[in-house]
Amino acid sequence: MAGEQDRRDGMAAGNRLLGRVVACNGSHATISAMAEAGETALTELWVVGRLISISVGRNRIVALVYSMSTDQQNWTEHHDTIFRVEVELLGEIRVSADGREEFSAGITDYPYLGAIAHRIRASDLAMVYDTGKKDVCVIGKLTQDESLDATIHVPSMLEKHFAIVGTTGVGKSTSVTLLLHKAIQADPSLRVLILDPHNEFASAFGDLAVVIDTDTLELPFWLFRLDEFAEVVFRGRPPVVEEMDILRDLVPEAKRAFRGSPESGLVRRTSEKSSVTADTPVPFRIADLLALIDERIGRLEGRAEKPHLRSLKVRIMAAINDPRYHFMFSSNTITDTILDTIARIFRIPGEGKPVTTFQLAGIPSEVVNSVASVLCRMAFEIGLWSNGGVHMLVVCEEAHRYVPADPNLGFTPTRQAIARIAKEGRKYGVSLGIITQRPGELDPTILSQCSTIFAMRLANDHDQEIIRSAIPNSSSSTTSFISSIGNGEAIAFGEAVAVPMRMRFSRVETNRLPKANGTGLKAGDDTPQSVDLRSIVARMRAVSGPDISSFQNSYLSAQGRNDPLPTGYEDAPYEDEEDYIEALQSAAPAARAPSAPPVHEPYRPDMLPGAAGAYEPSPRERFEAVRRELASEPPRPAADPYRQTPRPAFGEQQEPRREGSIREQLLKKPLSSLIRR
């Protein structure tokens, strides 16, 4: 018989017997076996997680061992010991009338009491894990028999999404790298976007990838929808309803102004009103938005909304002056660069680099959710409007950050964008890859949409229960040992594999291992003795000059009024948006006090009201001031231009206050002269 020739050792046929079935309930069976004279030669073949065979007529039922115990709860040396093995029935290998054998997940004849259980044949093991499809990829070896390859069907994995779960340090990132390389080989037209929160995948793909970090990122603010833009303006806090209503009204006006639409409401067509909304991805200038806010502030009516207008203006100014948001508000982002942005991020056409690693570590935490929402939403829309012409895979590392299980946490637009890919992406060629170390904190709806799951070691009981609920009932016992599998091992189940498969991933080449920035020293890198601490601090501050943003914000809030632009400012040409904003800032002081004397003193921090470093007269100077007051001498000109004028003596007539004190001059001085020294 073929089975006799397929045995993997020279043991006789009778010695293949391991035990007999003593109980069966339809999905599980109990096998009784005996260790003769305390020997373990045969008991070593019973291992949790291995497959065995149960002979039923001509067919062979395949079962998974998940529990073992002895009857006496002890082990007797040199005496027979009876033990019981609990197995889960997975399927059967059927033998047709013509002798052809095939594996089926269903069972026609259940094992009878006394049926013989024995080791599974190598040919049967290969038949069990055979997907029955030709275009499969080898990703590792079977744990039970390392002579057999562990294969998956990549199109099935991508068509209905996949997930990799496992605790920290078990090899999730390395497994993702291996799977993505296999996916690119199977489908060269695939485009992969990796949301990389730890900046570790830059070294994993070499020449196949383009790395986008905070230095090379340009994601224009006008690509953001209104709720995404509000997430940036309000710094991750719940937006104020009145200010959101103002943005919803004024952003379309700013977009029409950029497009050159008529500004008169009588001339503007109704069709044009409906064509541009606050969510339409067309460019507009922040300066136009601020000018519209100033226009509303200057109106006589609408007194109740002015506090909200001023507050919104301060928020927007704080955002555009924050150097961490330079990738959104740089001078290059006020032109229509949507084609270049999409082509660069989503690799269309790609130029031989189908992977984009989008490094999120350097982006401010309050903006990460908005950026992830924009990228996932655009990925789906590209697949939608291209009629499936662009096959795209979005890989979300640390996915529980973006789609948490608690509906009150996270950013709603990001959750909606990822959920839309999970539910509808397969119709338009957009796939989703979920990587997380806490599946219990992940939205269960997203995880349920992943038809292929690679479960690596999980230590948390709640996380294990989540994975058990995702596995089909016929193989629920597969995860009973998921807390103790080794690094690099996984239990794969779902559409891409025939049956749940315990396997070990292949090793990835050293030069393709994902590495986080700063993990380990490389040859030629700086050491603590030679590193430039000044450059580190400069990068932490993300500024090249003195940071006076707090003073600027206080100045804008103290301004508290709206003044029209002087004649000639409306049509003046500007190099970029910063110059345009400077014109807005300098116009109001100039209109209020055109005859104010210019300030010739250089800017110093101690000139600010209430500054810690403000000038303090010496004891001798105070003595001279008291002496002059007693002698009724007129106050002499101060030698120090920053010195305060002494107060007059009691009864002395006070001189009229001079125009243009230091504080007034600072407030009247154009803010651009303080920023660009």
C-alpha cells in the first residue's frame, strides 16, 4: 500500500498504533493510549498542536491534539501508564473508487469507539495544507514537519484583507516585510502604502520603496476635509460648534476666491455654489480665509459672533506659525499640486518603486489622525474613481491607534476611512493590512473584515479571546496554545490557507530587516561622546530662530479689532502666503497710527511688559532720582534707552504722556520685523 511506503521511519505497521478512540461528540474525540513499562518512545509522538490520523474504513480523519492527561495523575516507572488525549476533528482524507485521494473539511463518517489513531503520513499532511491553487507563495515551514513548505494564496489574502496580531517582540514587522515582498512578486502592479508610526520600514524594501518623512513631506492643507482640517486647528480637542459653522461658510468662499470666481453674491451662479464645498479638494489661501474672517469682524451686525471669529483667527494663526505644521502650510502648498502629491504618495505610475513608507513619528501627535484619515480616504477614492485600475494595499501599523474598540476614542473620520476600505475596498481593488499588538483594543468590526489572520504569540487573555472568536468553530482549539508559541511562529487561518496552519516564517535577509531609528549602533554613527547636542535640541524645537509665537498670539488677541487694508494692499503681488499674511498684520497698525514714530531700538525680550528680564535701576540710580525729586529738578534724559522715566514728586505737575511708549511701539510695529530680523 502507498501508506506503508510513505512512513517516515522503519517501524512496522503494528507499531504505528498510538491509541484508540474512547469518546466522540461530533467535533471532538478522546483517545486512550498506553505507555508500556514507562517508556516514552511512543508518547513522544503525542504533542499539543500536532495533527494525527484516525482510520475509519478507507478514509482517514485528520484531528488536532490540544490536550493530554494521565488517568492516575502521575507517571509510574517500569509499569504501564494509561493516558488520554483530547483531539479536535478538522476533516478527512477521502479515497474515491478509482483510488484518488483528496482532503475535505467535512466529515462523512465519524470515528467509532475503538477506532485506531496513528501518526499522520507525510503525504496526508501535505494534502491537508494544499490550497488547491497554483499561484501560491512559500512563506515558511510547517512547525510539525519542517520538510514541508507553508504556503498561502496571495490573491485571496489581499482580496479580503489580512491581519497580523502578536505581542511586542515576536516578529510582526519582519513577518509583514516578508508578506509584502511576496505580494509584490505575485502582483507587480500592486501599490503599497505603509503607515509607519515607528519609522522602521525604511530599510526593509531598499530600492522598491520611497520614504516620506517630515523633511520631504508636503501634504497641502486644502486636501483635508473640513473635519480633518478642524482636527489640526483645534489641536485634537473637540471643535467649537460656532467656529466650525464659520469655517463651513468661509472655506468655500476662500476656494472660490482662489479660482477667480466672482465675489458678488448676485453674480455668482447657483450651480457654482453647489460645486465647491468645504470638503472639495481644491486649493485656497489661508490669507483669503483670514481676510474673510476680518471682514466679518468689521461688520456692524453680528456682534454675538465676533468672539468666536477672533478666537478662530487666533487658532488659525497659531497653526500656520507652528513650525511643526510646515508640511501643511509651506509656500509650496498654495498651488494646485494634487496630481504631484497623489503620484508621489501612491506611486502612480511608480517608476519601479511600488512601496511608500509614510513615516509618522516626526508628525505632531495631534495631527497624526488627520494625516492617516487623508491618506486612507484618498487611497479608497483612487481605487473607486479608477474603476479598480489601481490595485492598492494600505498597511496600518499599530492599527488600534486609529480604529480603537471604544467608539468614544480615536478620530471619527479616520475610523470611517479605514472602515470603508475594510467593508467596500475589495470591490474597487483596495486592500487593507492590519498590524496590532492589542487586538482587544481594535474595533471588532475591522478585525472581522480581515478574512486571513496570522496570530502570533499573545500573552493577554482578552486578546486571546478576541482571536478565538474570529476563528471558525471547527478549529477553535487551535488557539489554546497561542500564548506559548515561539518567536517567528504563527497560526494562520482564513481564506489564504486551506486549514488553520501552525507555521514558522522564513528568515528575512539582514539588509531587509525593519529597523527603528536609533535601535542599535552602526559603524560610523555618532556616540554620546561625539554627538552634536545642539543639533538634537534644534530638531526638537523644529525652529531656526527665536520662538516668539506666544508673544505673537498675545499680540493678535490684544489687537482685537478689524481694520481695512490700506489702498493698494488688495492687488499687491506677493511672493508667497507668508508675505500676504504679513501685509494683513502690518496694515492694521499702520491705519490706526500713521504718524507713530518708528522704533529704532533693536528688539530685546526684556522689552515685553512683565518680562522676567525687565530692566531694574541700580541703587545709585534710584538715589539720584530721589535727590532730583527733593531738589525739584526737572527729570534729565535717561542715559539708557530702555530705562523707565522716574515718576514726578508729590505736587509736581505731571508731564503729558509721550506718544509711542515701548509697549505701544511694539504693538504698532509690523510683526514681520520682529520675526525676520
